Amino acid sequence: MSIYYKSLLIFDKEKKTARKIDFKPGINIVTSKQNSVGKTSLSLMILYSFGAKVKFSDKWDLNNIFTKLTIQNDQKTIEII
């Protein structure tokens, strides 16, 4: 049985914006030559979706942020909101 992240949806209620990141089975590499484009924020947001207490930069107001992490295995889809 294999389990993988299928997608992460990040919704900002105050700004009324959303961003969805889709993942594929296997290894997904997030890279950029630029700084401050969201690589660390993406990793932290995945941990936050699982309920971990993480430290974000001051530009994130977690009172207005909602996430939906979708996990897929061979038999079913699991969504963590």
C-alpha cells in the first residue's frame, strides 16, 4: 500500500484568495533560485495541516487561514481540514 499527498489547498478568508498545490505519486521536489517565494511556507503549511504547532513569519495571520490537505492511498482519499 502506498500513501501520498495529493493536494494542499490554502485559503485566506480575509484576503479572499486561495492557492492549491497538486502533488504526484512519488517524489515531489520544490525548488527555486529565488528566496521568499514560499518553499518553507509550503513545508510548514503541510505540518500545520496535520495540527503541528509551527512558527510562521509575521505575514501569515493564521486566524484567517484555512487548509485542506488531501492524502491518497491505494483505496481511498483522506481530507484533513
